[in-house]
Amino acid sequence: MNKVILAYSGGLDTSVAIQWLREKYNLDIIALTVNLGNMSDLESIRQKALDIGAIKAIAIDATSSFIESYVFPALQANAIYEDEYPLACALGRPLIAQLMVKAAHDEGAAIVAHGCTGKGNDQVRLDVSISALDPKLKIVTPAREWNMTREQTIAYAQTHGIPVPITKSSPYSIDENLWGRAIECGVLENPWSEPPRDVFAWTKPIEETPDIANYVEINFSRGIPTGLNGKEMNPVKLVQTLHETAGQHGIGRIDHIENRIVGIKSREIYEAPAAIVLVTAHRALEQLVLSKEQLCFKSMVANEYAELIYNGLWFTGIRQNLAAFVTSSQEYVSGTVKIKLFKGNCQVVGRKSPYSLYDYNLATYDEGDTFTPSDATGFIHIWSLPVKTQAQAQMPPHERR
């Protein structure tokens, strides 16, 4: 009963949480570190948890599962929160919750804990997901309970000799995985202040990007990216390659005033080079192979899907229902999209598919045109009937002038 599984990133809040949980509740801490990409040295993070006072530290590389089972389904849906945020951190939370619950079962722990603050979204996502997977587990949330400011938390760490990569001069809170990087706190809390150069780590400023464009061809099968420039790649390698390539061209910077789950607006800075390129390419391919009606309905599903992910509702029936529609919609979303990367811009310059609904002979104005203009007369007559009928009966006089 004294064991607790702590989701441990090695950052400020979770490092302080190890010491705080021991002092406050006299718990034995088992630290669980989950790599979702861009966590280069799992062993050092694991050792740090032990050095601070955890009785055991578990490190899991779940990058492949993250990309294949969470990121790519969201990509198929074109799930972008408020048309800005590719949901990198939000997509990682249900997987982390899943692994926390499994670790609790494996280790015989009745308690789980995380370092999310009482103002953020992640507390909701983790708590809701854990409750869905095992409602019997007790959830302890140190950062919600201790109610320390950022500076007080840093001071607590220094007092107890806890090494953290944050100082008063560099107070950013950073969360990252292979799909994206989120930065907040410090000067970024003023929405009028331009983000300093040191905020960005993955994307070059425009003035330092190459003066020659880079063209990338992305292959898709049923809405899933499968290769670059004609070469097949596994999901992790593909995202990593695009992440590096697009970042070199300054693509993927997002400065967003975001509506959080808890009801406040927050200024969020994101870097998501691969996500921006892949969503742009995927949308372009869908425009080629899906009908007008499919695209219209799918855009509504995309918004709802993004809301569900953002709000921590991955393990719900409605998410499963929407996922079934999305999977069905991707049956013919196969082909290749050509993207031009240049000076911060990600531009679609070509697309092709064996299932294309684009018919050159219908679209062309040159010789070979198979569209019959005379047929338009009858179509326009029938199409305009309800318009004429309503106008004659109801149009205000001033609009008839």
C-alpha cells in the first residue's frame, strides 16, 4: 500500500515530487519514465530518479507505439486543435496513462502520481485516462497539492540538492516528444512579447534557413505515410527524417493563444516540423481522392476528434466511433504528395493517386475537353428554381433595386 508509480520525466516538478512524496506521505516511489521520442538518454534519467530517492526506476521506449497507435490515427483524422496545435503532448498522455496503470499492476502499487500542475491540461488527461483504465487506483498529484510558485519549486529543489535543468534566468517549462515540442512560462506569459531565440531548439530562424528550396515526396497508403522520396521507411524513421529536414527550413513554429480545458487562455509556443508537413500533405491527398461531401463531413469529424484528444477523452466510446469513421474514410487515401520546403513555408506543389477523382478531360479548357457546356443550361435552370421561387415570394423590396 506504500508504493506509488510516479510518471517521471526528469524535469523540475517530477524531480521535486520524489522528495515531496517521501516527506508528505512516506511513500516508496517507483519512477516510470516513458520515452515518446527525443529523450536521448533514458538511463541517465532513470539513474537521476534513483539518486533523488526512488526505490526503483523503470524506463520504457514507447516511441513506435506512440507514432503508430496514437499519432498516425490522429494524422488520418487531420486532428489539429483550434487549427493550430498538432496535439503532440495531448496524444502522449493516454499512452503514458496506459503504461502507468500497467506498471501499478505489475508492481503491486495501489497509487499512481504525476507532476502536472493544477492549471494545466495534462492533469485532466492523465487523471481521466487512469480512471477509465482502472478506477480503483488512487491518484496523487503533488504539484496540485503543494501549491508552490515556479520560483518556490526551484528553491525547494535547490534546498534539497535536487538537480533540475531550470533556473530563474531560464524558467521555461518544456515538454517534447517526436511529434512536437511545447514551451511555456517565463517571458512567454506576456502575449505581446516575441519569443526569444533560445526558446526554439528544432527550427531555424528564417534568416538562417537555406536559400535553396528542398522538395520532398511523401508516400501514403490508406492515409498512413509510408515513405519519403520513393524510399520506404518505418514510422519513427520517417517522422524523425521529416522533423530534421523541415526544421532546417524553419517550418513548424507555432505561437498560439490557446483555450485550455480548465477554462483559461494560455500563450503556447510549439515546434512541430514533421507534424505540419505531414498534415499538409495528407490534407492535399484527401482533396484529390475524397468527394466534396466526404471532405465536408470529415472536416467536422477532424474538429471533434481534436477536441476529444485535447480534452483527455481518448478512452471513450465517441472517440472509438469517430476513429471507425476515419479509418473507413482512408480506404482510398493512397498516393504521393510533393512538398516544397522553403523559408518557413510548407507548400504542396504536386499530388498523384491511382484513386484520383481529378479527371483531366473534364477539367481542361483545351482540345480533348469532354465536358458538355450546353448541359449546364438545364442544370442551372433546375438549380435556380428554389432561389427564384423564394425571391419572388419573400425578397425585400430594397434588394430588388
